[in-house]
Amino acid sequence: MREQIDNKRIMRFFSCLADNTRLNIIMTLSQKPQTVNEIYQRVGDNITLSAISHQLKLLSDAEIVVNKKNGKERTYSLSEN
């Protein structure tokens, strides 16, 4: 059972890397933690702010990124896991 869970986690991880937008977000976050607006400024060509948020949710679900709420904004960073 544990092996199935690990396999699913690994599959989610590589699936996230297979998307160019998510890969760009990961590369952006590798420089420093950033807000959605900061990520959008760096990655936002041909993609909406809403789509960036959606991609960040997928990356969070895959435990690749984590976020911390600062007032009304969230700051995203790469997970240490």
C-alpha cells in the first residue's frame, strides 16, 4: 500500500514538470519565495493571473510548492520535501 502512495506522488511530481507553465513557475520560485503577482510578472506571457493561481494549486497539491498567507496575499516557495 505504501508503495502505491509513493508511486502516485512520483507520478504527480513528474506530471507537474511536464507542463511548461508549471515548470516556469518552479524555476521562478527556485530564485526566491514570491507572491502570485510576482510570479505573474515573470511568467505571465499568454497566461492569466487566474491560470497562474490554478497552476500553483496543482503544484501545492503535488507538494512541490507551499504557501504562507501574509495579510491578503500568499507567498509561494518550493517545498523542502
